Amino acid sequence: MERTIGTEITFNRPFMLSTLLLPLEAGAYRLIVDEEEIEGLSFSAFRRTSAQLEIPSIATAIGSRQRLRVSSQEIETALAKDARAGD
């Protein structure tokens, strides 16, 4: 069994990802995560198989959006850096 979960993440400042040449603007972004069930367990558990960041930000009025494949680690690092910059 597979599932897809969409969440909204927010950056308060522009941020960089390794696959981009220019920083992305601050704002709310949709993060789409695909997971697959880990079979053979006595309880339900899932493992992340891919993550995609929908660009540009949700607030940007544009006709088309792209999904950029990202690593969960890179997104978590960028969010932590953004949070630290606000201290």
C-alpha cells in the first residue's frame, strides 16, 4: 500500500536548495510526500519514498506550478536554518 501526504511548510526568509541556482522566496509551500507501507509488522508503519516541493510558493498567482524533487533531510535543514535566523 502506498499513500501521498500533502503538507504546507512556511519559510520566513528566502532559502536555497542544492538543486536550484537562485534562492526561493519566503512564503508557504506545499510539500508532497510519498510513502509505502512496511510489510510484515504487527502495526501499521510507513517509510518515505520521495518528497517533492511545489514551486513557486502558494501565494504566488501563477497558472502553472512545478514539483521539485527534494530530500527530506535538505528540507528539514532549510526549515531549521530559517527558524534559527529568527532568533
